[in-house]
Amino acid sequence: LDIDRRLILRSQMTAASARTLAIRREIPLKIFAIDKVFRPEALDRTHSMEFYQCEGVVLGEGLSLKHLFGFIRELIRQLGFEEATFRPAYFPFTEPSAEVYAKHPDLGWIEVAGSGLFRPEVLIPLGYDYPRVQALAWGIGIGRLAMLRMGISDIRDLHSQDLQFLRESPVIWR
């Protein structure tokens, strides 16, 4: 079997978003998807080898990094966190790119998302008039958001089978 014909576990949701951009062909367009992704990472307090990611893409004319950061700050605020901070990063599908951090009561600032503007190499082959048309993109780790909202210091506890821990864990309605 050829390597290029093998099935692999996805490490992010960008391929699904690009496929939707190719099919829908609408401007403006907003895409949101939640699914499981897999990463070859060492398991620790803030990293899991498999987790749920929410990816969003907003395609439109005249969009910029300012719009992306404003949207993410508001999203973080609506999720109940007081502030977000950004650090420059590298992601293969976006440029410029930034990691998004939110404050955990015990762990301090933890990364909750990656974000950026889709590179021309993504938009031009799909037929979009880059740079007039831009795409804001982000991927948010649902488990890390849950850690922050619940005050949990170890992401592995989200999948706990410890009944005592589960009984004592708060139920979050907002």
C-alpha cells in the first residue's frame, strides 16, 4: 500500500475547513467545526495525545490580524475568562500566527488556542482573490477551556473514573 493512500489520524481540523472553503465558495463565510484530533505529545498536566478541538474560520474582504485578535478576546470573555494574551507562533497554514493564552488560577497562563490568517498558499489554490479576501482561523482546545472553567489543574482529570473526584467536581451551566 502506498504511503499516500494510508489513513492517518488528523492533528488539526484545517483540512476539513479548507475542503468546506473549496465547496461553499461564499464571501463572507463563517465555518465552525468540533472534532477529535490526535498529537504525538508527552502526556502531562496540560497536554493530551487526543483531545477535542473547535476550529473556526471567517472568510471575508478587508480582514486583518486586528479583527482576529478582537474576535478571540471577545470569545474568551464570553466563555467567562477575564483576559487573553497572544504570543507569536508558527503554524503551517497561517501567517502571521499567534498562540492564545488564558489565565489558570494555579497554573498561570496556559495555551488554549492557536490562531492566524490563512496563508496565500491556502487561499489562492481555492480560487480566492488574495489579498483582497482574507481568512481568520483559530483552533481552540476544548479540554483546556474546561480545565480553566472548572479550576482543574490536570487535563487528565477530565477523563477521570474516580467517583469521588466526579462527585466533587462542579457542574458549569454557563
